[in-house]
Amino acid sequence: LFGSYTGFDSDNSSGDFSEANHKVPEMLDLDPHQSNRTGKHNGETEIQENGIKRHRTSLPAPMFSRSDFSVWSILKKCIGLELSKITMPIVFNEPLSFLQRITEYMEHIYLINKACSHADPLERMQAVAAFAVSAVASQWERTGKPFNPLLGETYELTREDLGFRFISEQVSHHPPISAFYSEGLNKDFIFHGSIYPKLKFWGKSIEAEPRGTITLELLRHNEAYTWTNPTCCVHNVIIGKLWLEQYGVVEIVNHSTGDKCVLNFKPCGLFGKELHRVEGYIQDKHRKKLCVIYGKWTECLWCTDPTTYETYKKSEKRGGEQKKKSVSEEDIKSENDEADDMPEVQDTVQFIPGSKLLWRINCRPPNSSQMYNFTSFAVSLNELEKGMEAILAPTDCRLRPDIRNMENGNMDVASKEKERLEEKQRAARKERAKDEVEWHTRWFHQGTNPYTGTPDWLYSGGYFDRNFSDCPDIY
């Protein structure tokens, strides 16, 4: 989950800011004691006939140009250092908290629903693998830096149309750890974990090493899957067009059956031939390969049986010219492109006949480039609808004044608010140290992951009872 704490974008966005026509329906549970199926949202408008409220399709203001700001003047002192303690100017941010970025895991929740519906454990693992890959897809071209969450900050999201609710909390400041918990409204799954990205600056790039376990429980099948995200790297942070690369091996383990999915997020390579590519396989507890998975985390994911895959690859090696069957109409990246340059177009995937499509990335709204390259789902995350303040926890990041002002285009006010909040956090930490008072998390507690046996942050429960009387004053 990188787009994460980095934040550099050399794009110069300008021009008129237009509304997108792409609509994303959403229903937020504004009143836990009343049903929203009537379409009544405390005076809200834009209700569809089915009672689901239309969500906003653009931000209040376009993104601010970063072309006049020097990243190097800040980063030249940081080579080889851990970056979580480095304060960056707000111009390199995007108007979301990192807690909201984590929530973007849920954009492709239909893949969890697919996994829940399949009777075959192999098909369930295929859907879970696609979900794990889709979780990093929203980072493509997202080079803005989310706001570092304040200690005790929270974010909740209820999507009745998608069938889930989600809560996250910043449980530690040094090191920065974000814990999250989501559950299906039909009691069919639980999805939880903690994220602690270790970031370092290496001169031309910034790398995030993933920390923290991600767990998905399919309750109807009594199955639990765990994995860790791939490493993410942002290139050209000094000069040139920024681009993201995901690499490393991700192992998804089904702790009930012993099945395992091994996904290799490939490094770019000398001429960019492997850029964005993902290849892997699913094996049973006896290490027998059941299927091969291939594709790109920026585009789509396919699966086929191992024999078909090996036959196809051998045919390629013999030099027989295989025509590339494209799943996109876009051109393929030229091998003459420099390795450090982001390709101008998205690559296509070499389709192997007989393969089954597991997942395809959602189209972004037409005005996405003026909105920090947000997806339609991301555009919706910080919307503060009428009546929500009365039911949200006072620590919810929709209420953060720096993020709210940046979203509205008030950059000077946002910067001052960011400094004020950071100073308030430092003062509170000093006060606790003076009084020898320990910080207590509100919704999560330290424990052990029941499936991996490793340290984890576990949901304590009770958030949706909405007793917020003892929440800290962080804003």
C-alpha cells in the first residue's frame, strides 16, 4: 500500500475542472436505527429509484500544480534514511488520509463475494488471489502522498450497496501503524490487518518494504487466508515523470486446506519488458500445481492450467512467432524506452488461449488526472454528507481540517492546519511523557494473529455501537 507515505508528482495539472459522468452509487448508514432503503437521507437529494444515494463524481477543487516545487531540496538530506519522520510540504500530498487509502482495498469487494459463493476451494483461492492483486491496483499513477494519520485518528465506511462496513485506527505513531477491520453485512466474511510500511530514499527512487499481515476469513467455508503486500517503489523522484513499480513475491496461504498461491510481482527489467507483470501459481498442500496465474497489476489477471501454460511458453522459446492476443487496444511499450521512464501507454497482456479472466481494473473517471488520479471509489471517500458529523467519531479523518481545506483548494489554510495538528500531537505526546501516562488505543489491541502466530493488531469491537464519549481530542 505504498502511494502511501511517499508523495511526489511531476505532472502539471491545469485546465478546466469538469464533472465526470461516471456515477458510483453509495448508501451510507447515517442513522443506525433507521433503514436507508427508503431513500431518505436527512434531507439528502440525488436518490435513485432503488433508494441508493448517488455518490459525488468529482472533488470540490482540482489538484494543485506541483511544478514549481523542488523535491530534491527536501530529499537530498534523507538518502538512506527512514522517511516516516520526514515532514513534506502539503503540495506533495493528496487530500486523503492513509487510513482512507487502506480502505481502497474494498474497491473490488466483488472478488470477496465471488470467493464466498464458490463451492470449489481452487476457485475460492483464485478469487482471493485476484483480490490481493486488485488491492494495489489503485496505486497506479497515484504518486501523491496521503496525509500521515494522527495518533488515534479513525476512518469508517459503510457501503450497504456493496455489503460491507469498515473501520480503521492509527494505533501507533512511531513506528506508524494503521490497523483495520472490515466485515460483510451478511456475515459472510471478515477482513482485517495492520499496515506498517518501511520507507527509504535511495537517490532516484523511494522504496516501501511491506510490513504487517493481511487476513481474510471466509466464514461460510471456515477458511482463513493470509498474505503480505509486495514491495513498492516510486521512480524519478528527482527529475522526470514519476512512476510506480511493485515487485517481490507474495504468498497467500489457505490455513484450512494448506493450499498456497505464490505470486511474483516482477521487477521492470532492463527495457521495461516485465513492467507491471505478475506471474504465479496455486499449489495444493502436496505442492502439486493446480493452475497458473498471469497478468498485470495495472490491468488484468488471468489463469490457465499448468500444462497449457508450459506448452505455450515452450512454443515461444522455440522461436515460433506467437501473435499477441491483446486484451486491450493500446500499444505495447517500445523496448527502446529508457528503463527509468514511465511508458506513455499501458502495456497489454499476452493472452494464452483457454485462459479464464479473474479480474480487470476499473476504468477511472474522465477527470481523474485533475483529481490526483483518483478512482471513482477514491473520490467518494472523503465526502462529508449532511448529517454525518452527528454520527461519526470525532476522530474520523473526514473531520480533519487540513485534508478538508486541501480538498476545497485552500492550500495555505490546509498547510497551516497541518502544522497546527502536528504541533498539537507533539505537545500531547510531551504531556503524556511528563505525566508518565501511556497512550491507549480505542478500537484495536495488540495480540497474536490466530493463523500465523505473529504479532498483530486485532479489532476490539464496539465501534458501531457509537459510544464515542471517551475518544481523544486530536483535531
